[in-house]
Amino acid sequence: MAAKVDKNKCNGCGACKDICPVNAIKIENKKAVINDDCVGCGVCVDQCPNEAISI
């Protein structure tokens, strides 16, 4: 199951992008975007300071 971003909570800080072990996250228009490479590991969920990512 892939991670999802709540665009209302995401501020585009990039913490999730920097920690993603499979490089499945990029920042577009100041929001995180998770692509199909996501393996659902949950590392980004724990790293997000705004609780904007869920599995």
C-alpha cells in the first residue's frame, strides 16, 4: 500500500523526500508528490513534521 499526501497539511519542506529509501517522493508546486515506486515502508510518515502523510 502506497503512502498518500494530504495537500492541505503539506508545506513542501522536503523532509519526506530526503528520507525516502526508494526516491519515490518529489516536491512539485510546494507539495510532496509520491509516485508508483512507493513501497509503503512508512519512513516518510514518521519524518513528516506536519503529519501530512499516511499509509
